[in-house]
Amino acid sequence: MEVRFHGRDVEISSSFASGTTVREALLASEILPSMVIVSYEGTVLPHSTRLNQDIELLVTTISSGG
């Protein structure tokens, strides 16, 4: 299945096996899961969510600092 991550800091499409988790797909795409929130059609997805079809996910980078 094709997973597309897009957002302000990322634009990556990759193929993964059905059942891959959001966390596994992020790591394979060299995106640190601890630094992002992933959402689909306005709903935030837990990183443990299993993906089973082609999908486009919005990646929002979490910023902190002073």
C-alpha cells in the first residue's frame, strides 16, 4: 500500500505492507514519531494505528522552546 506523509516539514511517499503501523511507517520514512502528530481528515491518529489501504496523512511537527 502507498502511504503519503505531507506537511510543512515533510513530503514523502513510500510503499508498505498492509498492517504497518503509523509509527513503523514514520520510522521507515526517517520521521521521528516523538516529534510529530499524524492526522487523517482532521482526526489525530495514534501511532499504533494499523494502516490497511493507500492513504495520505498530514504530519504536524511539534515545536517547543523559548
